[in-house]
Amino acid sequence: MDSEIKQRLESALRPVEKPPTIEEVLEHVSTRGVLRGSVDCVFPGWMLYVEYATQEIIKTFRLSEDERRQLLDFRDTLKRLLLEAWMQTKEKLTTLYKAVAEGTYRMEGNRLYAPDGVWMYVRGDSTPHIPIHGITAKTRFPDLLKLPRERLELLQLGWRASDEGRHKRQPYMATTQPWQVFAWTAARYGVLRVRIVSANLTREGVSVEVVITAKSWRQRWSKDEAIDLVRNHFERGERAPLLTMWLGDGKTRRGKVLHGKYEVRISAKEPRRLGLGVSAYEALVATGREAFTKLREAAGAYGELLDLLKAHKWIYIKLATDDGFRAAAKQNKKSITVEGVVMYLRLVSGRGGSLLAEHYTRNLGKAFAVADKLKAAGFRPNVVKSGPNYVVYIATADLLRLAERDGEIRRP
């Protein structure tokens, strides 16, 4: 356990020479949903995304002065909380790493303690995480969608059937995905309690968990009731609840949809309540391209929000329904050599998207060695986990600079 925890702490504390760019953040959001990496990259990345999403919402939706003020207060509150959580998390990471590296920690049940009392959860196969204390505030989020109450409740129903929880009769969302913060609050607008509750220690670094409670709403459904209602609406031809349930618990298999296999699969504790149980915790609800077309059509104005948020699950729906979008994503990979490292080009987010150069390895140490080599050459590499592989990639801005150098790019 010592070496595993130490390695995760090292990944979380890896130095960052330059702050992330919004292009890099959107690449993560649009392909994986979650931001993971160094603590000095993830928290600034979240803050960049919050600013980006706020400005895009202002440009896309017609807001009154009061609604604009609410949105900007939401932005400022969330960014302030993220900054405070960043400082607290980095301090705790540093303390815990020193204790593990020097062997001065102690275990009490599922907690690993540093000598000064700072602790983290370590529970079996669960992802270790560091609790973040006292980072909370109230704010408001405006009604962006302006939907009739009955249409809005259909979106709320799907969220309740998947990721949404209940605390003291009020709905809440716990998420590590920046886009989900905005997508969910748009359906549960009004007074909110926002908390930054933990930093999860993945093999790629930290991810941040945000919990938002909708103080203006009461939870109408139990989890089982919501799932049954989603199924009932689906059987009657109403897809809006299934859309938001998909945004919460939908299973994305990019390779399959790119090759014409269209399946709406959703994680569920009791799959047969929702559709055909294809595994112990997965339901096959619908098949065929038309199934995704109907999900996209059901979004209406919500789709505009999901578009600007670059939500990875919404992009999956677009891959299934937009031939041009899918064709761009299916383009043949081409390889280049960068500082002696063979890397493969990949376009993400389809038309108007971003180009990445990626290097694959199954060895984390080799991935970091490649990243260090690229960093020494002036690039800003990222290391992420993808299935059994570790992927080292550089983003569009670095590739453009690289293309300007004679002799720097050559075919292997």
C-alpha cells in the first residue's frame, strides 16, 4: 500500500511549469468529463472552466440584469471556493506525502494520519481521498431555460433517477465533472448551497468533488420511483427524462458508436427495471441511431447549454447523430516524432475541435519520463489514464508552435 499511496501523492503534487489553458481544459471535459492531474493544474482548470462557461452562457442565453447578476455571483462564489480548496488540498497533500515518504504516518481504521493529525481515507479498492473542510457558501443560479414547469420536471426526473441525491428532503448533486455543475443547476436553479468536499487521489493525480444542494426545491421522488417513471415516460415516447438519466449514468463506448453500433446503455443497480439487463449493473435501454436522434431532439433548449458546456456525454450523442461530426472523429491517425517520441495525431470534438498528439504506454513511469522529456523541450504535456494505457499528450497550441519549426516534425 505504501508505494501505491506514495505514487498517487506524487502524481497529485507534480510541479506544473505553466497553468492550464482553456483549450486543454475543454479537451478533458469533452472527452472524459473529469479533470484529473496535478493539484496545481486541476483547481486552476476548474476555475478556468467556470469562467468559460459563465461567459458562454451570457453570450448564448437572454438574461435580465438580475439573472446576469445571479450568474456572476455564482461564478465568483464557485471560483473563490475552488481557490480556498486548492490551498487547503495542497497543504494536506504535502503533509501526507512527507509522512508516507518518511514512514511517520499511522493507520487507524480506514484513515491514514500524518503526525500533525492531517488524514485521508484509504478504504480497500475505493479511491483514496482527502476531505476538504469548511469550504462552503450560499449563492443563486438563474433560470436559463425558461421551460414550463412540467417540461423542467422531466429533466429533473432523469437526474433524480441517476446522480441526484436527497438530503433533508432537498435535492443535491455530488460530482467531479465541471460541466455537470452547470447542467444540473440549470434544472435546479434558485438558491444553492455549494461545498467543495474532497480531493480524490487517482493514479493520474487529484480530482475535485463538488456538492451542490438545491435549497429552492423539495425532492419529490425516491430513486426507485424516478427510475420507474423514466421507464414509463420512455414507453410512452417521452425521452427527456431518459436524456438526463443518460447524462448521469449513461455508458459511453466511443469506439462502438464511431463504428456504427448504437446502444443506449445505463448503469443501474437493478438493470431490468429500466431495460434489458446486459450485466449485473448495466441496462440496455434502446438500440439504433434513431434512439440517439430522439434523445437529441428531446433536449430542446437544454441542448444549447450542453453544447456550450462541451459535455462529453452530449458529444457522444452528437457522434451518434451527426455524420460530419462522426466522420471527423473517425479520421485516420497519423504519427509524428517529437523530441524522439512517436506520437499519434487525434482530433477531438469534431468540427472546430482540437488536435492532440498522443503517446501511449502501459507503464506510468515511462509516461512520466516521456512527459519530462517533452517538458524539457518547452512543451506542456499531460498524462492521463485511458483503459490499460497511460496517454501522454500535447495540445493544439503546442502543435501549432511545433509546426512552425523547420525539421521539428518528421514522419517516423
